[in-house]
Amino acid sequence: MNLEKSPSVRGLALATTQYTSFDRQYSCSTSAQRPDRYRLIEALDDDMPRIARGSGVSYVAASFGQECTVQEMAAFNRFLAFDSERGLLKVEAGVRIADVLRFTLKHGWYLPVVPGHPAASVGGCIAADVHGKNPARDRTFHAWLQNIEIYHPARGTVSADSDVNTELFEASCGGFGLTGTILNATLRLVPAPSGMAIERIPVKNLGEAAWVLKKHTNVEMLYGWHNGLVSGGSFGRGVIWVGRPYDVLPIVSSTRARDLPSQLKIWPWRCWNHATLKAANTWLETRWRRADKITRSLAATFFPLNDSGPYFSAFGPAGLVEVQWLIPHATFFTFYEELEYLSSRLKPLIALMSSKLFVGNATGLGFAGEGIALSLQLAAPQKQHAFLEALTDLAIRHGGRPNLIKDSTLTASIVKQTIPNFTVLRTRLKQQNPGEVYCSELSRRLAL
Amino acid sequence: MTALIVGASSGLGRVLVQTLAEKGYSLLLIASESRDLDAIAADLRLRFNSAVTYLALDFSVESDPGRKIQIVLQDLPPLRILLLPLGYSCFDDDFSSNTKQIDLLLKINLSAPLVIIQSLLPQLLANQGIVVGFGSIAAVRGRGRNVVYAAAKRGLQSYFESLHHRYEESELKSHFYQLGFMQSNLTFGLSLPPLPVTSPEKVAREVIRRLGCKSGTFYLPTWWGLIALVIKILPLKLFRKLKS
């Protein structure tokens, strides 16, 4: 390890640290800092390239990069204020989203937009402008954010919301951490039902899934799981989960005994191949592909990834690639038909396929808009180039919008083609990052 | 009863604060900056419904910290526990430190704890209190690194031995912990020997668990006592070869 210390600021310590993205597609060693006091966030030289890191559970390398000092924000995990009358919660940026949920449920409130990984930090949720269990109804994290305080060496610490420093606020939501170090955020909550009545609706293929999703726009929870290894008109056979509030259960604030850790122990070899994936999909279909209704506590419905530790570990050292495209309704049916053809021809190792319904307008670089979002997780990424290229081409032809925070195969050229007004949005982001001191592998790869 | 924690915003201090809050103590927190203390106090009030008061004191410039603490304590329940998990080390503490750096190292690691303990002794004695200090494995035997830091921590250990010698268990308990390698901002990035590094959470749990125990000097984790013994009896020629 390479240690540097600045005598000017008491407690400043930097060390070379190895980071790997959650999808394991990018690793590098870079200098890192673990500030635990506010003065240490401000202690780096003003022109030193940096990026804040929450729990590091973004699929892509958004919180680190070569020659970019990582500021790990885990120590800034405190609850600062709670207005139980109006449902407002102020927390530091390093607070994990599962802890937000546990705290708010205890007081009869909850945050409607929560990402799948319980360890995701509030700062990370803002920077990625994550979506939750039904983006068609609840939109993205931005919709539930009242205010942020954000530090940038060029402007110090400022408050930003929809009235004050609006441009900074808008650019920071889905700004991939490039507008500064988010210090704290005030979140808007809604009263919590005690539980969720979850209906499972089997679908024959992706086409039927799109129809079922559109029919249930306004429910609390809406997403689909699909088998990506079947063909013959059945591509995407699966189940749509529809959750509605259920007020008979007592409110339970704990999600599970253990949250999925941010750092997983990766198995030394890849276990996912055509045979094992087929077996896993068959097993899941047997469990899920019949109509059913169950009731679960709200806390238990939020983090489906808590059960997924072995699933992610089984991708082995080579990791996985997640691609997520938002396809407009008008082109979705031809898109999925061509995707089925592509899949039967190129036989990609699709480990997981899921769908969500999106409603609204995309105003920034984040993943938002109108249509059906389709996510695919692929094993053995190095063997999937042909499929991934063909899928990208297919999505572009069908007016698709990629999710920048999930897909490590994206390039600056693809993003420029697929995000409307990309140049304007990028300029807006750069204006909020004087000197471009905030940077990451993601920002460099996509020329943000 | 009030527990006073000096060095409450960072590392072991912050974890001790949370452990005590979970146990329902009334807390007085001291650290150098109010914005850190403000956040910690808000969090403890929200999550544990704790009675928390704080005072920002920068020991590098503070001339009489004891007096300021006394003023705040007047409005709080009687002081029973004094924890002093404060410390400061710097990379170039290797005979190249200037007067200012030496002064800072001595103030934070030695003078401030001594001044605070002396100032609060009457209350602690009146309440059959407990005072807990923290040393470092780096101070077991002087080396060419952490020169002033180790000297200050050894001085603090001597002071705790004096407390132990002077006061009966029934009057005042004094615990002094020699800490082995622990994850903290002080050790982040340091090239440490290949020995287990403990977490502040484990250390804090143990310190709080032992609050009712007899006075003395202890190693945490306890197996560091053996390492310390080896370091002490190692011939100088061999000891010099241990770079880290």
C-alpha cells in the first residue's frame, strides 16, 4: 500500500485500494480515502480528481476509476431529522436504503422507490436516480427527493432543491456523482400499509407480459420475471408480480435477518452454463408459474436480491453483464419477436430476464421515460459479444434507451445515439462540475 | 448517570458512543468539530431516543478544556463514566517532526486526557466513577517510527498506573487498554504486519462489558499481550530488524 498524508489536515489518510465493479467487468487500483468527519471530505486538494462511493453496488464502475481518488462515504450513515407529521426524513448520503426502510416502517412510513440491493446508499440512489418496484406509478428516486446538500471544492457546500439551486438539483439526480459529493438528503415518505397482497400472473411470452404490465399501471409493485432460454413463441414465458397494499398484517420493520452484503464471496469458477441455467429456470417456473395470491410484510417485499447471494457468486470471477433497455410501447412487440429470433440463433447465456413498466418523461441522463424496460443478465460476458452487439443494434433500431448505470458494454457512441439531447445534457452536467474534478470509469467511458 | 466520551466523532469513540446509547446512558460527547457532533447527536436521539449533549473542543488550541466541560456537566446527571478514546498520529513522526507537530501530538495524546481527568476527578470520586484510557501497541517499546506518539501514549499509561496506585477500587476504577491493530482512520493505508486487525465494534463491546471489572492495564484483543511480551524481551539487534 502506498500511503500519503497531508500534514495540513489532521486525520487525512489516503491509500491505494483495489476496486471491482459489481458486475466484475472493470477493476483498478486507485487512491482512496475513508473520511469519517466532514473536514476530511473537504481535505483533498481542490483540483484533485475524485468521486464519492457509497456501498459500491452499482453494476458498473460509477464510484471509482483510474487516477481518481475514491471518497468512501460509509461513515456518513446518520439519521439527521425526522418529521413524523409530514413524512420527511433527512439522512446522510452514506445511509443504506435498507436502514431507511427499517427506520421509516417503525414509524409507519415508507419510501416508495427503493432499489433491489439493500446496501445501496442514499447518495448512490440519487446519483443513479434509481427506480423501484413500479416506476410506472412511483417514477424514480428524484420524485421522492425534497432536498440535498452537496459539496464541490469550487463552490463549497450548498443546499439544492426544486426552488434553490434548481439546475444543480436536477443535474445531481441521475448525475452519476459528477456534480459533487452529496452529503445529505431529505426524503419524502408516504404512509406505509402493513403489508402487500401479491398476485402472481403467469404469462406465455414477453408480448403477453407487456399487456399484463400495462393493465396494472397503478399498483404498488409491478415487475416480471421471464425465462430467456425458451423459444418457439414462448420466449419470456414467466410471471408478473402485482402487489397491492394489504392492511391486515401487523407492520414489520425488519426486512430479513441478514441483508445481502455489498461485497460477495465470488466462487472460483463459473457455475452458470446452458444446463444449469435451464435447470434453474425450470425450478423457478415450477415454483412461480401458477396463478397465486400471497400476503407478505412490506419490508419483506422490497429486497428480492436478499435471496440472490449464491446466484451472483455463481457467475464466478468473470462476472456478468446486465443490459437494460427501455423500449417504447409502439415498437415493443417487433422488438421482442426479433429478440427471440436473436436468442434462438446466438444462444446467449441469459441468466435472468425481467420486465418493468415505465411511464413519464426522461429529462436527464437517467433511466426514465415511457415503455417497457427489459433487463437481461448474461453469464460469461466474454462469450456474448455477438449477442450483445446484435441486441444493442436491435434496441437502437426500436428507439430503445439504455440504463447507463447498469450496462458496462455501453460506449460513448451508443449513448450519444440513444439518449435524446445527449450533448445538451452532458453540457449541463459539466457546468455543475467546475474543473471536472469529479470523474469515474463510467464518466470516462461514456465521455460524460 | 452521565457517560462522557472525549474523541466521540471518529473510530472507536464513535462506536463507543453508539454502544452506550443503546444501553440508555445519558451522554456528553466531545470532539473537535460541532458539525460532526451535531450529526451524531441527531442520529442517537432519533434511533435510540438518547439524552445527548455535546461540546466542540479542539485540543490543539484549547487552553482549559476541563473548565468548559465542567460548565456543561452542571446541567447533566452526575458523571460516572469517562472514556478517552482520542488519539492522533502522523506519518512523519520519525524524529523529523517540528515543534508544532510535537506539540500537537503531545496535546492530543497526553495533555488533554490528563487535564480532563484531573479536572473531573472530584465528580468521578464522588460517584465511584470509572475512567477509561486508550494506549497503543506502538508504545510497548520505542522504535524509530511513531516516536512522539508512542512517548505520549506511554506517558498516559504511566498516569493510569498512578490512578490505580492512588485510588481504591471502591473510590475510582481506572482501565487502560493497549489496543492492537484496529480498523480506523489512523490505520487506513498503513502497511501493517500480517496480524489480524480487529474492528472498533469488537473493541467497544469489550470495553463496555468490562466497565464493572477491576482496575488495571489490559491488551485488546487479549492475545496482543503475548506479542507485547515478545516485543519487550526481543534483543535490540533483532528488534531493529522489525521495520514495521
